[in-house]
Amino acid sequence: MSGLWTPSGEHVPSGDVEPETDDDFGDDLDEELTEEEVADELRRVRAEISSTPVADIVANHAVGLWQLAVLHLTPEAGAEPRLGKAGLAIDALAALVDGLGDRLGEHAQSLRDGLTQLRLAFVELQNRAG
């Protein structure tokens, strides 16, 4: 089973979740699953998610917002930064990081640092543009 990447490192959920194998995915994607098999898979996924600390999942989503902001601040060569879109991603990240603060546990400081770096980069690019 793969882990969940968080700012503080990889987290592998613990609990009664069985590890995934290559057989779990099968070679025939067209194979129809029975309702019971679908229900079993949903139970397995729910168990995996519920065994992962909520702070880890929220931090993982926050990292996704950080990545989105970076994507818009550093577009392909020759393209201008998309400051409006980057600003929205930065503000969304700030809502999580500033709003939740230390409730993010071990991830709080890393996310605060990342948010600060984004804000500084945004202001620098904004000053260059205007």
C-alpha cells in the first residue's frame, strides 16, 4: 500500500487495512464487479482513509494548493505569471494555514513557511509586473 505524502514526510496509514497487491487492480479493466465486490472495496477505502490522521489529509490538500500557486507563479518559458490565479491559490492556502494554525500538528510550521515563501514570491513578481 502506498502512503500519503505530507509536508513532514510519508505517512502510511495503520490499522486493519490490508496492503494492496498488483492483483487488486487486475489486468482486465472491463471486468464487471459485483455489488458485493464494490461494497467491499468501498469499505477498504473508507478504512484506509479513516485510519489516516485528519491533519495529514488536510496538510496533503494544503500542499496541493501550494503546488497550484507555484504552477501559476512559474508558467512555461515565455509566458507571464498568472498572478490572479496564483493569488487565489495562495489565499486558499492561507485560509487553511492561518485558520487552522497549530491544529495542523506537525505540519503547521512547514505549511506556514511554505505560505510565507509563496507570499514573498508573489509580491516580488507583482512588483516586477507593475
